[in-house]
Amino acid sequence: MNRCLELQISYMSDLHKIEVVFEKNGVLAVNKPAGLPTQAPWGIESVESLIRRQKFHQHFEDAIESGGTRHPGGFLGVPHRLDRAVSGVMLLALTPRAARQLSRQFERRQIQKTYVAVVESTDALPVSEEPFIWRDAIRKVSGEPRVEVVKTHDSHAKPSLTKGFVLASSKDRCVLKLHPETGRMHQLRIQAACRGMPIVDDALYGSASMEDIENTRHQPIALHAWSIEYDDPENKQRVAAHASVPETPRWMCWRDVISSRMQSESQ
């Protein structure tokens, strides 16, 4: 193995350690930090590469030493992804059976995902128990790493649906609880932005707080995958995995109210 690549991987592995929420019946739930890609080309740090190192230990090191780059250490399936800029809970598969079962559930929309987002708002939205619904047609912008909302009759657009609630509000910020019913690229980010409520620090979709930052694709934003529910691949029982919002400045003033509201609603 190239010595420079080996040193690079060793150095990167010290930068992050992925929090494991739980491991059960071939499913590994982890808490992804913002700014880290879910997957990446060999030699670039990602959730997948770090979990391989954490989970398989010496088997991973032996595979690297021998030059193996396909499933180093053992099987690890990635049935879904979170954007690099987003933090929160996600599922990995430790067996082919679990990978197939989870992929099928994602395809059939049997998995429920809950996000929390801090958005910019010129008006304080009222906190309400009544849900709001976002329906849009979303299209990938050709040649660019972003999407846009277009007319519903556009042949290249895909229907997108999100349900949500206002958890907390101030004069220029609101905290939203979001349930995406569809899984389009950057769905929550563009749906919030097109309603004049860009997610805080999301310069790709108009956040004023990050307008002068370069390389905006990789900057963490105030969007967090709070929970994910799925059917256990072995016993078919419903399982929920949760991850609290990060202990970072963009979340600190909202952590208590988010935790309180989310926990009370789950009881």
C-alpha cells in the first residue's frame, strides 16, 4: 500500500470517532457528525471508512496492509445517506440480509424519518400542534450539486412531500420538526428555502449567515436527523433510533427546548 495514503488514512481516523447508537440484528445505528460524507472514494474520510476501522479493528488494518480495498474487514452495507452538511442518526447494515431488508423498506417508504431544523425567518411563526404540509415538484439543476422547485408539469421534476411542526420561535429564527414522506435530493433544504425560510448556515440555498463562505457544499448546516424508525430485519418489530442535536454553537441555545418538545411528543 502507498505509504502516503496509509499515513493519510491513519491521520484522518484520529479526527472523528463515530458514535454508535446501537447494534441489533445486523443493523448498526450511528450518529453522523455534520461535515463528514456518508461515503467517499477510497482514502477520503467518511462515515463508512471510520465505522470500518472502529468495527473491524485488526481485520481492517490487515486488509489495508495487504492492499485490499473491497469491504476491508467485513461486510458493511449503506442503505441510505445523509448529506455531508447534515448531522444525525443513520442506519448501516452488518449483513447482506439486513442490507436487503432495509433497502426494501426505504424503497417502499416504510421507514419514518424525523428531522429538526433551525431556519431563518423574518416573522416569528406561532408554535402549533397543527401540522403544515409542503408539496413541491423538485428538479436536479443540470451540472450543479443542487436542486430547484419547478412547476408540477415539468417532465424532469419529482413530487416531494414533507409534513412538519413549529417547535419553537424567536424574532428571526424558528425550529421546525420535519417528516419527509419522500426522499429527494436536498428535499428539506430547498422546500424550506423556497418558502423564505432557508436553513441556518445553508448558503447553497440562500442562508444569509453563510453568504461569504467558500466551498459551501461542505459546511455544516442547522439540519439534524433526530430519529429513524424501521422494521427489525429478524423479528419485524418496529425499532426507533434517536440522536440528540450536536453540542455545537449553532444548536446550543435550542438544545433544551428541542429535547423537551421531542421527548414529550414521544411519550
